[in-house]
Amino acid sequence: MCTFLSPADQESQWQAALASANDAELLERINREAGLRAWNSARARYLRLLQQEIRNRDWDSSLLFGESHNRFAGFHLHQKVAIVDRALVPKM
């Protein structure tokens, strides 16, 4: 028998997992999403939580976030990233 979680319960699990991830684990999660073009409502919710956790870290994450007039303008996962001196940079 399969157990399904409600969207709220799933989000709570994802949020806890992202918050407890160390920097290397979070980078792995970011890079796993890089370049994916698949889309559904569950992935949208997961990416929203991933964005929040990235912004909670003491990182320069400007590579991933478009800013326009001090307003959130986008989340860019076009390429894999690494962290160098607390800044996200393109992974070579």
C-alpha cells in the first residue's frame, strides 16, 4: 500500500530537509535541478522552498537570482554551480 502526503505535509518535509542540509548537500540539490525543463506543481513548490533556503544561507547567490529595482525578478537554474568564498559561481 502506498502512502501519499498532502501538499502541505510534503512541503514541510522538503523544508526540513533543505534547512538541515549542509552547504555541500544543498549545492548538490541545486545542481540536480540545474538545466531541468520538467514542470509541475510539486516541482514549483519545491523550487520555491529551495529559493528560500538559498536566500537563508550566508552566500552571494546573485548568480541565481535576477534583481530588478531591488525586486525579486527570477530564479535561474540554467547551469550547475559551485561555491567559492561564500559566492555561487558557475561550475567548471
